[in-house]
Amino acid sequence: MLASFGHVRDLPPKDGSVDPDEGFSMQWQVSPDRSKQLKAIADEAKMADTLILATDPDREGEAISWHVQEVLRQKKALPKNVQRVTFNAITNSAVTEAMKKPRELDENLIDAYRARRALDYLVGFTLSPILWRKLPGAKSAGRVQSVALRLIVDREREIEIFKPQEYWSVSATFEKDGQSFVGRLVQFEGKKIERLTIGNKGDADAAKAAVEAGRFTVASVETKPFAKNPPPPFTTSTLQQEAARKLGFSASHTMRVAQSLYEDGLITYMRTDGVDMAPEAVSAARRAIQNRYDAGYVPDKPRQYQSKIKNAQEAHEAIRPTNFDKACAASGDHARLYELVYNRALASQMASARLERTTVELTDGTGKAVLRATGQVVLFPGYLALYEEGRDEKADDEEGARMPNLREGDVPAKTSVDATQSFTQPPPRYSEASLVKRLEELGIGRPSTYAATLQTLKDREYVRVDKNRFIPEESGRLVTAFLERFFERYVSYDYTAELEEELDDVSGGRLNWQKLLDAFWRDFKPKAGEVMDQKPSEITQALDEFLAPWLYPPREDGSDPRVCPQCGNGRLSLRGGKFGAFVACSNYPECRYTQKFGQGGAEGAAGDGPQELGEGILLKTGRFGPYVERGDKRASIPKDISASDVDLEVAERLLSLPREIGPHPETGKPITASIGRYGPYLAHDGKYAKLGSTAEVFETGMNAAVSKLADAASGAGRGRGAAREPIAVLGQHPNGKDVKVMEGRYGPYVSDGTTHATLSKGADPKAVTLDEAVRLINERAAKGPAKKKGGRKPARKKSK
């Protein structure tokens, strides 16, 4: 048995790999790091009577089998008998059973793979060159990637235009039999109180005074029993969502860990949108529930689930443990994710939780005010004894509050009355979990694509992640604006979802893959040509008009937001430069006012100009961000200091750098602290040590400085030239060299001692597998040596 280690061929990243004029024929290229493996497979195949293809049980797995078969056919090493077998779990019984039911390759799945790969290539290799030439600073565009980015940008626009509304809530705390509960005002002076009804302090105080003066009696008590059913076992997307909520995992990290659990035979295949488990797994789960709990936790009949997701394929069962009775020997993140999968799968076959919701209404003697209190009691926990699904946002309710035993006519003691001011909140930014959920709801992309799509957005620096939420960078906003303005159809949610449906039709044999591509290309090609023929200045002018409401928001004084705030008579407009887009005055070079792209929208008023801090120091914003200036000396504002926090004292300290701490006790040479291109650092006699923050530049004393420099020199730090210990040693490369994960100046990377390959931004260096590291190293080696300037540079990524 030989492994292919994933895909063995791909489309070369160059023009002509897909030829629309020849029926969308594709020129495939063997991946450099798979040549040795393919040779081993071919050598064995030449001596075999039968070739059994047992790759993953999905479209990508079918494609890998097809690629292997085609390579062997070209090498004249393909045995006469070729069988395809699939299994959903790497266990003895699953594999044995699969071997009894071989089949031929599924041509429909292969066609669907080719259609997707061609579409992604045609979009990427058509749009990306347009972006490079017409939109400075843009890096790439992609069929699903650009739509996901638009979702993030659209949400940011909603947040920016959101106007908070003030509202007040009035509540009273009561006590009965030693137990307190809270009643909220729901009716006042014959008027129903909605969330925004009480909009100012005066009305709130009047209502509060009435509640304080009233004597409240229980007017009604309504008790309703209800049941909560368990959620189904995990699909790919729900696993990514729940792992993000409960474990803080990124989608890509979740899939790496799940892949490892699958390969170790602990869980079933983790790329699926099916929600049911195999009958034998359901029986095993019910036995495990009975062993752990009493019989009341096992429902009378096994539970069955149906997917609510648009275009769900349900080709495979849900993600579950392969053995409900076997303890997991994994540790760390692997154990945590396995426990999540186990508990969810087991809970899906448990009895419903039985609860009781109580609603109590209290009225004062005059009927002027009505208060309502709600609470619930768990009568029988059912599946909640093991598992409760997480939520992206906290619910604004008190349904979980415990209630005392109340009857009509009771007069509970009132202990306090409160009037609370609140403001409506904008919609929250997307987390990985909520973005995956939204993509799935829209029918955009497929479960196996989400992790890679989100990682690409981070790698391209179109978005940043702050407190686990996506925030679009200016480059991401500009690319989205460009695509919305010139390629609106191809980043629309409906069109992208319709395209997914057509691709699913190809998978099901209902649509010819070449007809799908022909219909797409017939419209897309002339549109792309039309945009490519436009001058960059025409593109910039169109974007200036398209983005005007965001770039030039209304000013408080009512003046024209396009008037230059520096010279007073020039007009502001969007310009394109070597380093990206920016806003500048039309009176250049007489007026050199510039404004960073986006500064007029999300980052501040369009009228903000140079700010005088005192002592001849100005706070300015240039193309590379805010900086302070005195005479001919400038100092950039570090990323961990907000420009709004920069005062005269901070500016003087920044302009005074480098700061001399004192002479080194051993060499007598000075130790200095400063801020460089890569952040704050210490320097001494050509040696360097990294500092953790700007504050440390001004606070680090001699003892700490000597210690940090010593650590850097010994390899404990990250000083230049320091001998570093590897984060991990993964094993041997096929070339016989040890493969290590290292921490470098530009972040973590993998190396065989000769070739270095930088890991993706945000990737967990401790989760890298040997196969993944070998692939990265080989890809880096195939590109030739990296140019060096001031140290090792990260490997450039291929445009898709």
C-alpha cells in the first residue's frame, strides 16, 4: 500500500493552463514534491494485476484517484484492472467492508472537480493581472474568496453607518420565600413598552417613580412545559463553528487537527455535510448512553436528522468517533477536538431535555404599571447533561433565571427599582464561526473550502483579526470596491450561490461541465477585456465616485467634504501610487496634502490635517500612517500607540530615539533602545534583542537590557545571528535531512537545513505535519533561491 500524500498534479500557475478555445482543456503538471512518490507507485503498478484506488471519499479524493490513474496511463504503467474503493473511517471493519464493494471512478465527480478547478483558475488568472495593473497594492482575487471578503466589508459598512439609539428599561427586584426575582416594566399608562419605547431619562424617571410608588400583586402565573432536542452530529462547517466558539480554533487549525484524528482512526471523515450517523454507530451510541446514564436518557427510537443547509450533498455520514467505547489516547488540541466530536455525536442520540417556563405578571393597584418576570426550570436534563451548543452572540434574556413558587394574588416584597440606560448596538463583526455559518446559509463555497478561503484573506492581508473578529484592511475594502464597481455580478451573493448549484448539477450528472464553463466564459471574458482596456486613471476616477460617501463623509460644519483642509481651494480625489491608493489635493505640487486611504471614512474626519502639538512638533498622516515631525526629523507612530493618544510628551520621546541606556558592564560600549522597521529592540556592539512593546524602549533598565541581550546571543531570544532551538523536529525529508519548525525573524518557518519555507500567517507552528512541511519545502526549492536583503524573506505565495 502506497500513499499519494494528497494531490499529485495541478494546473501550472501560468497563462494557458486552461484553454477555453479547446473545450477548456487543461495542462496538468506533476507537483515537484510528488515525483518521487509517483515513481514508487508506478514501479509497483507495473508489477501488479490490479490497482486499488482508496483516496478520500469526496470530490477531491475522486480527483486524486483520477490524477494517479492518468499519470500511470501516461507512463504505460496502468494495470488492466482498476478498482475504486471508499470508506468513511480508517478502521479494520470499515476498510474490510469497502474492499468487498469496489466500483469504477465517478466521472461526474471528476467533471465537477475539473469545472471548479477551471473556474477558480479562470477567475484568478483573469482578475489578478487586472488588479495588479489597475489597482496598486492589490494582490489577488478569487471566486469564493472575493465574495467572503465582500461579506466582511459589507458588515463593516453597516457598522460605520449605524446610529445608536438611546433607550431605557425599568425593572423591579422582588423577594418571596427568601428567593429574589426581577420583573421588567412591560406596560405603563395603558401603553405597551417595547425595547425603544422609553427613549430618554425624563420618561425613565417618571416610570421608575410610578413603579416605586406602586404596590404590586401577582395578576397571573402561566407555566408551560417544553422540550429541547439535541443538535445533530457535526458537519464540516458546524465543527468549524463550534471549535471556534468553544476552543478558540481557527477553521484551518480545526481541519488540520481533524485530519490527524481521522488518519489515526479516531473519527470518521471530516469533510461532509451529512448529519446522520451509520445505523451501527447509532446503536453503539445508544449502548454508550445506557452504560453512562440510566435508561431514561435513551429515547425510545433512534434519532434521524435532515440537513437544513442549502445544496447539502449528504454523501457521507456526519463526523463522529469511530468507537464510542474506546478512550482517546490523544492529548492537547487533538484531545480537546476529539472530546467535542464525541460529546456532540453521543448527545445527538440522547433524550430531549424537559424544561418548564414560567411567566408571571404583576400589576399595581391602579393598573398603571405592569411588570413581567420570566424564568425556567430544568425538569430533566436529557442531552444537556452532556452537551450544550454554543452561540455566536449572547442572548439578551433572563430565561435561565430561577423563580420562587408564586400564586395569583401573592404580594411579593419589592426590594429595589432600577432605570437602566442602554444604546442599540451595531451588528457584530464576523467571527470565523459566524462567517462560515453565513457562507453556508447563502450556499456559497463548500465545507472543504472554508478554511482555505479564510486563510487566504488573512495571507493577502485583506483582513485582520482582532479579538477573534474580522476587520477589513484598506486594501480589502479597495479590492471589494473595485470588484463591486466593475465585476458586480461575479461578487454578488445570488450569482455565486447559483454557480454552486450548477456545479452540484455537474456532480449529479445533470449538467455538462464544459457547457457550464462556456456559459461563464462567454460573459466573463469580454467584461474582463473591457476593464483591462481602461486606463488606471479612469479606474481610479470611477472608484473615487463609487467610494465618495465613505471617503468624503459630511463635515460637522456643513462645508464641502472634498475641499482640501490645508490650502482651502483644492479638491480632494483618490489617487493611485506605487504603495497603494491615497487621497490627495488637486493643487499638487503647490499643496502637498495627502490622506491615507480610508482615513476620511472609518478612521477619522476628512478635514483632519496636520495637528500642532507644541514646541514646533506636528502630528501628520502620510502614506504609511501617522508620524510626528520637528524640522527635518520624523518618527513614525508605533502600532501599539493610537494616534489619538499622541501628545507633546509622547512625540518628544519618539523624536529623541535612539535612547542610550548606558555602557555595557563588560565591554563598556553603549546599549541603546529604539524602534526599527520590525518593532522595538535593543542594540549593543552589532548585536540585537527584540523588545515586547514601545513602553519597554523607554523603561528597560541596565540589568534587564544585559539579560535580554545575553538571551538573544545564546539563542533564547530572537536576536540577529542567534542560534535558535527548533520549535519541533518533524522527521526526515525524502532527501534524508531533518525537517524542523523554526522561529524566524519573519515568523515561523520549516526547513531541511538548506531550504526555508515560511508558514502561512496565523498558522500554528506546533500543528504542522511532516507531509505539509515537506510539501512547503519542495515548493520553495522549486522556485529557486530567494533574494536576500537584510535577512531571509518569506516565500512568495502563488496567485490563485
